[in-house]
Amino acid sequence: MANEQQDTVNITLNGVEAAVPKNLRIIEAAEQLGVGIAHYCYHPGLSAPAMCRMCLVEVEGAPKLAPACVTPVAEGQVIHTESERARQAREGTLEFYLLNHPLDCPICDKSGECKLQDYTHAEGRKHGRSIEPKRVNGQDDFGGDILYDGDRCIMCTRCVRFMRELPQDDRLCVVQRGHRSVIDTFYDHGVEGNIWAGNIVDICPVGALLSKDFLHKARVWDLDGNASICPNCSQGCNIRIDSRDNLAVRLRPRSNADVNSYWMCDYGRHRYEWLNVADRVEAPLVRGENGQLQATSWQKAILALLEQVRAAQAGGAEVTVIGSPFYGNEDNGMLARLATMLGGGSMTFRVEQADEEVVMPGFPRLARRRDLAANVRGLEVMGFSRADGAPASAGGIVIALGDVLDGAPEDFAVSADLFIAITPKMTATVRGADFVLPAATFAEAEGTFTNHEGRVQRFWPALQPPPLARPAWQVLGVIMAGMEEGGTAPATAGDAFLRLGDWHTEFSGLSYDVIGSRGALINDTVQLPAGAGRGS
């Protein structure tokens, strides 16, 4: 009880008494209690300068309104966020912001997710009183993917503080003073070349910082999407895939303090076009007697496949399986298990590697890792080994998951007794397969990746696959069920994941409920001490 009293303080917020951790600021304590306080300059991942003056609250006994972003909670504090004084302060602050802010919401990319819009609609003045012409600062190209619209800027300085505190690269600063202040770069040095700069677009509360890639591409209320994991390196950043008309149009980071905090790198952010796969395999294809691939139903394709697998197996054919680090644990786990059922054999995968890691100095737990795929650790846990260069020709039964087999020798397909490709995309090598089965990409399915430190994290479907495409774990599960007497295929991705625990002790005890939205470490991973490797 003594420790509990020492670590918490009792406050009254809007008439509600509560005990909160004593090291919190008022804005953080209010959020824990379900009360939102309007703010611009405050961001939970950055220092707080208390300069936007939107978060002013009334604290009984204090001579003036207090900025909630820097004022710590104290024992017995009585706080009012909706008092007349606090509301008038916010209304007045909004009026000043709108003096020079352009009325270009209809063409602004931030429209629909803009805090200036939200707060003005909630409690701003109905009519402006200024009769002076608005100032015009124009746009500036900050280099790389980023445009700066000085007319929209409210000088919250989030971008300046981010570049200074996280990448620790002072490429942005405030120039001039007072009403002439603008954000600028140093001479001709823009933000290009800094792999973390794209985060300043995410944290800008208004439409002052714009992504050239997303510029005028879609209205935010037209976007669909879901939570996912960045597939582009083994860091496993938590992201959201935003889509329109079933095409991915942008990736944005999601908060996870154990992996990427609030950030992601530009390497991962800008590599999403491959999710909009062209040349899709839209139906199961089976090589007929005429030597041509012919579309058929799933039932006929699986029955024919099982017949040929049994025949090849009876002839003593060796097994070669090729996994993919862009597919989930469930998919590759089923593939590894199928290889075991067929007598074992070569299990490999390919992954592109960067020359070096790029670490974020202010949050060293986050880096663009050398392995440029999400599930490298997962495949290694399941017994797959890395293969360098192009895939080599192999006889016997060859099953390739996801890998488009670019660079494969011309005789790759004909050298195999039975070549099965489970893939979303048709390529020259895949055209030589005996069976081409349409698979959903990770962005179209539910599953998990295991990142570089052994953290298993869930992703959810953000895009719709072609009507006849199926998750790879489902395809492989049906094949496995047909290979054994009384076998059953997993009904859901969660069921497929549970089976991994029976086959690999590293996954035992884990389930989708245990993993949750924050992830969970596999069993052979040593848990880092609290706060280890984390930035401020």
C-alpha cells in the first residue's frame, strides 16, 4: 500500500476523482482517464515546448491557465478542461491560428484528418472577425518526398523537434521571428538522404507538410485499410495499409513502443507498389495432356495434385521446398510440415540484403535492417536455410511458395518431376509449373511475421484478393489433409498458427490472443530488460 501511495497521486479531473502515476503530465493523465485535451505541439514521442497554447487547462489555486503538456500532476490537484476560462482560451487560440490560415480545405491532402479542422468544428468561432488580408508564404520543396506549405503551417515545430531528437539531424529550423516565422532547411540542404524524414508528414497536425507521392491521390475518407506489419525489412514496424479501389496508396506507422514507437523508415514507407500485384494468377491452373496450363476448380486441382504427389513419392522422388520471407509463419510453417510429410528434403528461401543497417539514433531499437523482408527469423526457426543467388534446378518434387523464381535457369521447370507453384503472380518460370495455385499476398490475408528479435506480430487483410485466390496456409493445409488418413485442414489462420506450436517449440504456448496487437516473443528469445535499447 505504501508503494502504491508513493507511485500515484490523487487528482480530480472534471469532477472525477482518480489515482494516476505521479510522473505523468496532465495531458497524459487525462488521456488515461478518457478525456482528450486539444493540442498541436505536444506529441507523445517528442519533447513538449508548450508553444501552441491549445492545451491550456484550469487548475484550481493556480493564478493562470496551465499548459497540460508540460504541467505534471500533483497530489490533490483539481483540474478543469471544460471550464469557461479554458474553453475561451482555446477559442481565442483557434481564432489566431485562422487569421492567416488559407481556406483551402477542399484541395488539402490533410482534409478529413486535420486537427485544425476538428478543433475549429468542435469549438471554434462561427465567424472570423479579421478584415486584414491573409499572409502568403507559398510552398517550398524540402527535398525527397516532402513539400512544405508555409501558408498552412501553425508553427507547432513538431517537424523540427523530430529531426533534432530522433534522427538527430538538424536539417530543419525555424527562421525569422513572430508572425514572419517559417520552417526552412539550411541553404540547399534538404531532407533528402535522411531515411526517417517521411515521419514529419505523419506528425504534422495540419496540411503544412505533404508527401509528393500521396499528393492529391485520394481523399482520406475514401480510404480503406487495416493494421498490418511492414514487409520490407526484418524490423517488423507496425503499420497501417491505406487503400483505395483495392489498391494500396500509402503506408503509415502504428504505435508500438516495443518495436517502432511511432515511426517507420522511408525505405519501408515507399515500397508498397508491389502489393498492387499485376499479372495475378486468378484460378488454379493444371498442366493438361496437351502440355498447356488449363484453369480448373480448386477441388479438381487438389485431387489431381494429390494423385501426382503420391505417384512421385512412390517413385522415391526427393523434395525441394522454397519458402518466402514475405509470407507469414502460418504459410511457411505449413510448407515445412508438408516437406516433412513427404520425407524431408531441401528447405530454402531467398532474401535481398542491404549493405548495412540504418539505426535511428534517438530510438536505437528501430532500424532499417539488413534483411529486406519481414519474416526471415520465422523461416529460420522453422528450419529453412538461406540460399544465395538464383534458385538452382532440382529434380523430384519442387514446391515454391510466393517466390517468383526470378533468375532461375531455363531448365528449372523441366528438371523437376513435379513442380508446384503457390503464388500470386505469373512469371516466366512459374509458367513451366505443373500446378499453379493462386495465393493471396500477406496484405490480403491474416497471419503473423516473426521479426529480427523473435517478436511474433499479427497482420490483418487490407486488400481483397482475386475471388479464387486463397491464403497459402489454407492451400497447404488442404493438401496435407489429403495426404494422411483422417487428416483435417485448419479452418482459420489462428488454427494454423496453433499447429506451429506442435511442430516447433519456439511457438508453443503462443496464440493470437497471447500475441494481441503488440506482439509476443518466441520461446528461444531472451526478453530485453525494461527500457533496454529504447530512446527517450
